[in-house]
Amino acid sequence: MGLMILIAFNAAIAIDLTAARTRALMAAAVGLISLIIGALALARGGRDRGRTGAIVGLALGMIGVVVSVIHLAGSTGFGTGGGRAGAIVALVLALIGLSLSGLALKRR
């Protein structure tokens, strides 16, 4: 009896990874990579590596912003599997990555 309840409970809370959620997760990954590269470029003292990292961070940040805004424009409400919350997180991460990369580029 306990095993049946456990199986029913697991089936009730199972969350599918929809195509929309996958797109939002990919945008969040790009935004996170942009944030990391921007932070490393800002922290580095070398002129050449910091500049290259800042440019790469800017490019990835822009890609993350564009993908997440496009996804937000076409997504439905929260809790529908549309990935709206993931796209918002991706947008925030990409904007932070853009800011850090811009600061690193301005510093050089």
C-alpha cells in the first residue's frame, strides 16, 4: 500500500520538460555564461584577455536578452509549461552579464 501511494505521489508531482521550458533554460544558460565571463573580465588585470572576455560577454549577453525577450513575447501565463519564469530569470542574468561586460570593456 505504501508503494502505491509513493508511485501516485510521484506521478502527481511529475513536471515535464516542455520545448518552451527548454528554450528558457537555454537562454538562462547563455545569460549565466555571459555573467561569468563578464565578471571574470572585470576581475582580470591583463588588458588583452580582459578585453576579449568583455566582448564575448557582451555578445552572449545580447543573445540572451534577445532570446529571452522573444520568448517572453510569445509565452503564456505562469504555471502553464510555457517557460515564462525561466525567460525572466534568463533576462535578468543576461542583463547583469551585459552590465559587467560593459564595465570591463569601459575599464580597458
